[in-house]
Amino acid sequence: MSDAWMIYGANGYTGRLIAQEAKRRGLTPILAGRNGPEIRQMGVQLGLETRIFTLVDAALVARHLSGVAAVLHCAGPFSATSAPMLAGCLHARSHYLDITGEIAVFEAIFARAAEFKQAGIVVMPGVGFDIVPSDGLR
């Protein structure tokens, strides 16, 4: 597997910040999302590869994840977008991270932990800052 990684939803507020910081650090993520003009413009500005696709069909998502070791999923609402991205990741055997803070998404992912382990992929929701306040309440 390659070391290529993708930011899906790269043109959103948080995705854009992550893409800019990645570039500043010398990293070369693939920028992806459904908004072709915005994603392409970011790719030109940052000098990064782009891929344009929606999360409608798992096979389509998997094709766009070809050669991608990991996806940082930044396109919400995650209650609607995480399941199709996860399906594509399972097909492509790409690791999945997201920036959600949606508890229902955590529950859905944790309920499938054995499936992801058997597939050999890491699935880690909530890697962003959204969950920090709730973690502090424990």
C-alpha cells in the first residue's frame, strides 16, 4: 500500500485549514470532495492532487480511494456521510479517520469494530477538536 492520504471535504472550513497546514509541513495529501471547482482551485493554489467524487455509491468511492492508504474525512454532517465513506474504505482497504463530534457516528462505528478489524483497517472517528469539550466532562 502506498503512503498516499486524502482529505475528503478539503474545501470546507476545517478541511481547508488541515490542507493548508499539511502543505506548510511539507505533506502532500490528495484533496477531495464533491465541489469540483473549489477542490480544483485549492489543488492549484496548494500544488496538490485532487479528486472529485460524491459519496453516493461505495464502489465509486472505492475507485477514488485506489492507492490511498488513509482518508481524513472532513465532510459533514457525518451522520449522513460517514457510512458511505466507510463503505468505500472497506472496499478499498483504506484506513478511515474523521473529525466528527456526533455521538451517533461513534456508536455506529464502534458497533462495527470487529468488521473493521477483520478487514485490517483502522477506523478512528473524532480525531478533530470537536470532542475535546465532551472529554473534559468525564
